[in-house]
Amino acid sequence: MQLTAVSDSELLVQFRNPVTKERAFTSIIKKYQEKLYWHVRRMVIDHEDANDVLQNVFIRVWNGLENFREDSQLYTWLYRIATNETLTFLEQQKKRTAVSLSDVESGLSNKIKADRYFDSNKLEWKLQLAIQQLPEKQRIVFQLRYYDEMPYEEMSRVLETSEGALKASYHHAVKKIEDYIKNH
Amino acid sequence: MAKNDIIQELSQLESSFSNVPARNIYVVPQGYFEGLAGRVMSRIKALDSTNPQEELNYLSPFLNSISRELPFSVPQNYFRELPEAVMEVIRNHEDYQTAEEELSSLSPMLSNIGNKNPYAVPEGYFENFGKDINLKSDNKPAAKVVSLVNRQWFRFAAAAVVIGFVALTGINLFFNNHTIPTSNTHRWVEENMNKVSTDEMNSFIQADDEGSKGKEVATAGTSDIRELMKDVSDNDIQDFLNKTNAGNDESESDADILLN
């Protein structure tokens, strides 16, 4: 049975049946793991951190899926959990090291530079450094739109922000990134 | 209000601002106004665009032209192994199963039966339950609660058991410490008999002889004996005497052991 062939609503029905619950959940993980992983990874940079956050995301999903109301899409709901879990992780990291958010951002930039494949001459690495200069929320908006090409309507449900504010945020983010890359 | 009027007003108020030239101190980026109209139009088109790529093309043709491929890497087989790794964490989590799921996995049969209570109560039982209690408590005095532990006889019985136990243990210990060693019985007798004087020994033998000859019995009244013995047959008396003699013989043999 192909994963793409099974709809979210069918997986949810299977999840609610104790006999097929675990199999359905494994299918949900397989279906969304890469999208969610990269969403988290782009925010926390380090693979180990991304792995920790992602596992916590799926544990939360396991505990909450029983009560998930199908008036919103599963995909949107998963992104919301992943985003909140990532922001919580970054907040905890900030508290643990007792530093300001800008220090965390420069810490993330240092993590990028510490990557064994990092090459400051390559545009894709410059882009990653440019993204880290953005404020946290703007960074999420940019990444959801630029990499995941998420419609504003969905993004609005994920981030619980108006579509207009998201469009403005994306516009500012694009301009800042363009400027950074041109000047570095 | 005209600009001159404002300056005049400031002069009347003797404000130092009246001498400050009204000049803009702020600056804009070079070429800002030249490109503003184009940028606004790009933004409007971006807002109306139907897909993210078209939108980005209006906002930043440069960003739209570069690769979106991420430069990060993941460990080999990470995504293949992730579902099982997550399930392993979930299985070890305390909230892994609800009570219903736990029962379903342990015993599908019991799970199918369900946990519905099969017992029934009389109609209106719970509705009237409180009323019944109130009624009973109004009419009847509360029953006295008697504690078994508080009863006096119970305390005495407990004390007697403890005293009895202590006494029995003491007696047992006392006799255990004064037993005659069986293996050296003859030696023990010899040692102790050496301490006894000849006169004491003679008086003991004499007393024993007198007892065995039935002098105590002779002192009793003859009429009483006849009254007591009237229902006893001669054969029974003969048996008794035979047994008594045998008993005396045994006593003599014991005395032999003691004296030898």
C-alpha cells in the first residue's frame, strides 16, 4: 500500500481503531517526517537538535491525535505543533544559556559555519546565514513560503496570524535577505 | 496656518525654535524615490500572484533564480529508521495506552465484553437513597459502637497469656538447668549418696517400710472401710493387692538402683 494513496482522513480512521492504531501512526510519520524535519532543521540548524524536536513533535501528535478535530487539515495541525515545539526549544536554549535572542541567532549562525560542508563562497550557504539574521517569526514565515511554498491561508492557520501580516512579513524578509546576500 | 504665522507665533512665545531653520534632517537611500513606483507595482503584482514562485519573482528575481536546495545533510538511513525510533519512544512513554487499549491488547475477549455493570438496582433506588437515610437517622438513635479492644476482659486475657508464657518459659529453663545427666547417672548417685549420713539413710528406709506395710490404712476406722468396700468383690480386692505388690517390687528395684 503506497503512502500517498492513503488519505489523511483514512489514516485517522485507522488510528482510532486500536488494532490498526500503531500501523496508521507509522504511516503518518512516514508521510510527513521529511517535511516536518526540514521545517525544524532550518530553524534549529543542528541535526541532533532537529531529531530531538521532531521526536517530541510526534509524541505530542500521538497523544493529541485521538482528539484531533478534522475541521482543520492534519498537515496544518502537524506544522503548528512542529512550529510551537521548535519555538519552545529555541526559547529553552535561550534560557539555558541565559543569553539574548540575538546571541541565540549568532549562535545559530555559528552552527551553520561549523557544518562540515560549509562553504562561505557558495550562495546556498550565504542564504542560510542571511535567513538567520531575520527575527524569529519572520524567519518562519520566509521558510514556510520560500521552501515549503505554503499558501498564506494555511500559514495563517499554522501561525495564527492574518494573511495580510504574513504577506508583509514575507516581503520584508525577502528584501532583507537580498540585501544581506548582496552585501556579503 | 501659513509658515510665517507659525514663526511669528513662536517669536511671540519667545521660543528658541523660531530661529531654527525648518530643514529636513532625515535622508533616504540613494535612488529611493526613483525606484519606489516600480517597487510598489511589484508588490501589488506579488500580492495578486497565484503561486509562490511568481510572487517571489516579483519581489526578488534574484532570490527566485538561486537554488532552493538546502546545503544541510542528514545521517544515512535517518528517515528510514525514524518511524521505528519514534514508535520505540512512544511505546516506552507512560501514556502509551489507554486503559481500554491495554485491555484490548491483553485480552480481546474481555475487551469485547466491555465494562458495563450487569447489576441492577430497584427502580428509583438512588433517587430515594438520601431520603431513606434521613428518615432513619431522624427516628432511631445512633447505635453505640463497642470496640473489642476496649473491653476490660480482653485486656486481662492478654495479660494472662503473657504471664503464662513467661512462667512456662522460666520453669522450662529452671528444669533444663537441673536435670540429672543421664550418661553419668551412677556416678552422680555415688557422689550424692556419699554426702548422706548413715542415720539419715536408716530413717529413710524405716519410713519407707512403714508406709509399705499399710500403717496409714490401719489408722482409718474399720466401720468406714467396711462401708466403702461393701460393693467391691473379693476378686477385685485380690487384683488390687497383686497390683500393689507389683508396685512395691518396682519401688524396691528403683531403690536398688539408687543404693547400688
